[in-house]
Amino acid sequence: MQLPFSTAIGILAAFSAVATPVAAQSCPQAAQFGVVIVSPTTLSPGDTFTVNANFTCAAQLGVNPQYTDYYIEVPVNNNGHEPPILLARRTLDASSATPLLDSFTMQLPYAYYFANTGYVVMLETTYPVTGTNGSPYSVVGGVEAPITITNI
């Protein structure tokens, strides 16, 4: 029995869809270094806030974090007087029940902030890659979440 060409193509497409993991298809390239969410997003110095990071898509896209650094940064029009403020340096716990998730709560530092300036919480993900001779080295990629700092 010979299948019509359109039927054969349909079967191949269905098989291809089954063979490809659904979760990997739902990961946008923008999530390559993780996804970071800050809550609340409007803060004053001393306010408590929570940072949640998810590395599920990052791992599916080949990025397995070694270290994570969280900063407050001025992403555009930085006049050179606003260096990043380190919020936390963390290592994911591979033995935890949720090894690709990170969460912490802290107070916004009483730092020098500038009025009418946009800020972000920047997540810098350090991860290993394999060099041309097979030896590992580390690279860094980042994602950000906007925040508003008031009562400066």
C-alpha cells in the first residue's frame, strides 16, 4: 500500500511533534539566562521585597547556572555616578526539591539613588561552557526586571 504524499507528510509532522519535548517548545530565547520577577516593583529605601528567579527554560536552552548575582542597576543614561548595587550572590542548590528556582526576600538598601532615574534588578547568571579543547570556562548572561524607587 502506498500513502499519498500529503498523508505521509502529515504522519511525519505528527511524529516530529511527539518526538519534540513540549516544554522546550514553550521556552523563548529571552529566558536563556533565567526569568527574574521582583515584588513589589515600587520601593523606597528600607522596604522589603522578594526576588524570584526561574531557570527551568535556561536549563532547557543549555544554560545551567553555577552562580547568580543580583544587582540594582541603571540600565540607560547612567551618568557614571551610579555603579551597580549588589543585592545578593547566590548558588543554586542542586539537592533541593526545586533546583532550578531561587527566591529571597530582603530590604532595599539605603543607598544613594537618583530621582527620575529608571532602575532594574539585574540577574547575572554565570554558567560553564566547553572550550574548543574540551576544557570548561565560565561565561555570564543577564536578564532584568524594572523597578521604581521612590522617596529618594
